[in-house]
Amino acid sequence: MKKQITAACTAAVLLFTAVPGLAALYGISAKAEGRLEFRADDVYCTGAEDEIAVPVRMVSNPGYISGVLKFTWDTAQLELVGVDYNTAVAPANDPAPLPDLSTFDPLETPYYTLSFGDDTADRNFTETGDAFTLRFKPTEHFIPNGSAAVKTADKLWVPDVVNAALDQVECIGFQSNIRYLDSSALNLYSETVYASVHDEEIRVPVYARTNPGFISGTIDIAWENFLHLKDVEYSETLASANDPAPVNQSEGQYRLSFGDDFAETDFTGTGLLFTLVFTPDAFELSDFPETGRLAASVRINGTGADVINAQMDNLLVRASACEIILSGEMPAETTSAVITTESTVTTATVTTSASTTAAVPKKGDLNGDGKLDLKDVVLLRRAIAGGWNVTADPAAADLNGDSAVNLKDVILLRRTIAGGWDS
């Protein structure tokens, strides 16, 4: 097993080194220190809501001025009706109108682009906290007892984020599941857990969101081989240990036993049921790269659960897997973010000599690196604003061909990169 993990990690490092876009996506990048990371918890609903809100948090921020981040959602079950930006953390930066799904090719994955920051800023945004709220309306096809995913489209489009020094900032996206709550069932859930392969313990709390009442029950769980179950901490007030079997760390499955077989009345509370305590396998993960990320899941078998109430009726149990995102980073003390400004003078001019004819620059490619991204937007903004010692070649900067270089060209370039605009 260790050989498989080591080989996979080694191959990943080689691949990411060869393909910069993949490196930026999966966490192997040296362009800028730190990561801009977003997270979103699962959202639960009853199916009667007119609108469902998905808050997205920015949990780490090394400093940025501008970024675009594409996300997808289950368009059959959800209609995107709005995006609210938090101006202190991620202000709206000329975002595109909400998409018309009829304009997408049937074979194309529908998406929307979050456009945040300020292209004209000379200092980085360094705050963390609530960044966006995505608002959805359930469609007529919203599936009772099912779920609908909302997630960044990292495998299709690499996020594009830059800081005030025009360094590319690594960005890690988010995923949320909108889950249907069945009030007649014991609904168990656990949020995504973020940890390091070097942590001594990884704690996975499991909660009851709805509880029609039970006296005792057993539920099977399973997990990845590079994790060991160290302990199960039961809630004494809601789901105390009910003569469970000893925890066997060498196996990838275990049966939880909770409640009280002799109880005459049901436990009807909600909240923390139990906490699963895991340890990473130091041998299996000893060669895991510091810049790597690994997803592990703890599967809770709600279908095979055996839970009864005081009337000896079997309860319906609904549960979803818990995701554990492991990084290879060593635990370190948190340091305060440093506000940075541009430190170098960048020129976007194209020069020629009497004996050499320069190639015609690509429209919008202000820095001549052969691609269109936010670095070009910031350069064009700064060339127009003045005071940055930046000049722009009109052949690359005049995107709309009106023989003038102005904010119309900036907006056109930004919208071309972000996508979703007719122009």
C-alpha cells in the first residue's frame, strides 16, 4: 500500500512540475507564498424553501488584489438566482450577469465565474472570513431525500488570482452539498475535516441533525487503509456507549453501538452523537510530499444501520460520508498576513530595431507571455491609470479597435478572461 501511495505522489509531483496549470491547481507551486483557500459547509433543507443560501468562506489569504473562480452546480435541481459578495473580504469586481443555461452546448458543463477583488488596487486584500453567498432556487426536479453538489470546477478551469506584485497566487476552491432533510429519519452528518498527515490525531465529529427518537442502535463505518481508528468518544447525554466492541486499529471498518437497550423512553435530542478519533499511518504516509493533498473518506452505512425506538420500531437512518482532506504541510504557528505592494516596475512595451521586425502582439497579451490572464488586466489598468511606470503597446492593448486605449479595453479583456459575456 505504501508503494502505491509513494508512486502516486511521485508521479503527481513530476506531472505538476511539467504542467504549471496543474501545479497551481493541486498545490505544487512556487509562484507566490501561501494559498488562497475557500471552504463551504454542506447545507441542509426540507424542500419547502423558496431559496437556498450557500455561504463560502475564505479561510486563508496570503494577499491578493484580483481573482476569478469558476464553479458548477447541479443545474437540473438548482437554479442560480444570485451571488452576494462581502466587500471587506472579496468585493465584486465587475462580475458577469448570471448565466443563461440555454446558451451552453449540451456537451458543455454549465458554470459561473466569481470575479472578486479590485484590478486597480495597489495593496493586497488580506482579510479572511465570509467571501460570497451563492443563492439558489430549487427547481421542480429537486430530488427528495437526495443531494445536489455545488463546487469549484478545478478540473476544468484553473483559478486565476494575482497579488499586488503581479505574482500568481495559488487558489484552492470549495465544495458544498445541498442535502434534503427527512424529518422522519435519523439524519447523521459530518462536515469536511482538514488535517495534516503529521497530526497525531484527526477528530471527526458526527452529529444528528434530525432525530425522531431512539433507544439504541448500531451503525457500521469504514475508512481508508492509511488511517487507523484510535478511539470512539460517545456523547453521554445523547448516544452513550452501549457495550461496543474494542476498537481494532488494524481494520478498516468498525461497528458503533450506542444508546441504552433498557431505556423506556426515547433519546430525542440532536447535536453531537459521537467523535471518531483517527491517527494517520506514519509508515504509509512517510513519503507524502509537503505540497501534496490527499482526500480520504469515512463512510457511514446508514442503509445497513439497526436503530430502534421504545416501541421497537426500526428507524430510517440517512448518512453521508465524511471527507478528510490531508495535506503534507508541517503544523506551524499562524503568522499575521503582511500587506504588500508592487515591488518591481513592469513594462508591457514591445520594442523593435531597424534590422528586426517584431511579431505582431496578441490582442490583450500585455506582458507577452503568450496567454491571457489577470496579469494582463492589471498591467492594462495600471498603464491607463498612470503612476506605475507601466506602458502598453496599443497593438496589444486596443482590444475593441477604436484606436484608443481606455477602460473599455480593460473591461473587454476582463470579460474575455472571465467568460459568460456576449461581447
